[in-house]
Amino acid sequence: MSAVDSASFHFDHVKGVLEHLVQIASSFNIVIDDTLREKAIEETLKHYYDHICGYDVRVTGIDPYKFASWSGMYLFGRIDDPNMIAATIATLRRYLKIEGKDLDDLFCQKLLVMAYNDAKKDTIAIGKNGLYMSFRTASELKVLPTTTTN
């Protein structure tokens, strides 16, 4: 069975991740209408499909970091408001906080600038995959016990 054949998505989970993003975007005074929401889901799932095919990844559900990063950057491309990237980062941080983790404000500001520059096709930009990997990596970090060395 191929990675695509075994992929499964629960639409309620997909919609829930997007609704978190839309809710946080509204706090940045960004309105995302139903048509744009549907298009964001469609385009992000297409990208997910390409990702699965390109990397032979086994998918058993939606990764909220991946989906929020990719759909947030898609929406930014349609809305052209830097606050959409800020809303995407705030959404990603929300998922980290659910796990009892977070990233430094200054680091998140740097991510925002780099993701924004991606729209300008800047060669040093981070893009939707870099944004995703930043938060996925933070999510995967293990807290080590503190030790003292003398």
C-alpha cells in the first residue's frame, strides 16, 4: 500500500485547525470568509498530497503544525497582510502552549520577518516548510533534567 493509499484525514480535525487560525486572525483584524476558508483547506490538502507523494510519508492524521503553517502562508498569499503571518505564528504557538512549551518572542519575531520575506522570493527567507519545521522541532524537544557541573 502506498503512502497516499494509507493516508487518512479527519475533516473535523482539518476544519478545527483552520478555525483556530481564523479565530486568531480575527484578533489581528483579518476577516477570512467561507470561500477563502474552503480554498485554504483545498490548497493545503493538495500540498499535503504532494508532500506525501514526494517524501513517501505515512499519514494517519493532520499534523496541526504542518496544516497551520501551510494554510496560514496560503492565506497570507491571498490576503497580503503581514498580520496573517503573525496570526499563523500565534496559532502555532498556541499548539506549543497546549504541550506546555513555547518559543521566545524575539525568535518568533525573526520567524515572522523571514516568512514575510518569503513572499518577496527572498533567497534567505524561511517559507512555509521552514515555519512548520521550526514549530515541529520545538514540539519534539524533550525537557532534560538540569544538572550542575563543577
